[in-house]
Amino acid sequence: MSTVDIAALRIKYKEKKDIFHESSIELKEPFSLFRKWFDEACNTPEIIEPNAMCLATATKDAIPSARFVLLKDITDQGFTFFTNYESRKAYEIAENPNVALTFYWLPLRRSIRIEGSAEKISREESETYFHQRPRASQIGALASPQSQPIPSREFLDQKEQSIKDELGPDGVVPLPDWGGYLVRPRTVEFWQGQTNRLHDRIRFRQQLKDGEKVDGEVLHQGESGWFYDRLAP
């Protein structure tokens, strides 16, 4: 049994002077705001890995799973990460391309949630990035049958050494069944914590529900085909 009073765990977030107002959003679309927040996270020394994000996937039967991966590119098309195409996440994306991403930057008291669909990028793009990685990482990707049961840690070490011996110091590491996914967002939510728990939540989305109309008070027309509104915390 834990000796920590879990129910009593809480921290301070931001104060009223730091409220996240819609008026502070220069361009009313999610990509420019994401880049702004991401740049701030990258320039915050306490955030060691600002591009770490939780990727949630689900099977065709809606059984979910989640894990952390690394964001490797951001364009106005979406968010790119790389993985083994024989991993659990890859099989689930093949069955059900609907995914969610979550960034959490505690020192900034901020989080971003993204919902959308994932699709493979081209083999050429994957190969270009693969060979930009450190050689040890390339060999590791080739050596690891990701998500498959293995007999021991030594199995991986031996496989890694076998690949090193086969390729030598200068041999090109062949691209395994590995590559990138582009997550095209449908919804992007920006969250900023407030100490009084009246947190700020601004949501961007591309599609409206039947009967929804832009009224300029609750639902607003953004830019580049996006709509935005504020959600209660």
C-alpha cells in the first residue's frame, strides 16, 4: 500500500493574470498556435523532451492502447512520428486509423490534445529520415522485432552484434519494415491550467455537428477552414 496520500496531491497552476484568452491567438488556426507553444516548450530548460507525445490507438473493436512516441515533423498537413510497421500501434492503425496525440508540458502548465487519422508517409520520406538517425539507432531498429516476445535481453544484444559484424563499420543499414505516419488532425485542443481549477480550454475543429452554427459568441469562424470555441474545464 502506498504511503503517499494520493488524494492530497496537487500543484499550483497559473493565476488569473495568466488567463489564456482567445484574443491572444494571432492566427485563428491550430498549427501556428501549436508552433508557438512548442517553441516555448523547446526553450524551457525544465522540459527535457518537448516533442514527447502520448499516442493513443485502438483496434477495430475499440480496445485502446497508448504509449509515448516522438514528434519528428509538423506541417500544415499534420504531425509526423516514426515507428516499426510491425509494432502493435502499426497493426492497430491498419485496423483503425483514428488516433489521438497528447502533449503535456508541466513547467508551462500546458497540454495539447489532437484527434485525427493516421496514414503512412512515403517510403522515400521514411528512408531519408531513417538514414539521418544515428547509426546505432538504425541498427537498433533493424535488430528489434518490436512488440514481439523475445527470450532475453541477450537475444537483442546478440542480434545487434550480428548486424554490426555483417555490415562492418561502413555498410549502409537497410531500411527495415519501419517508417513514418502523418496524423491529420480533425480536432486540436489547447489547455492551460489555472490554480483555481477553472482551466482554459480552446478547441479548434474542422467539422461542425448537425445544427451547429457560427454565432460569433460561442462558436467562431477561424482561418483556413477551422472553427474554434471555448470549453468549460
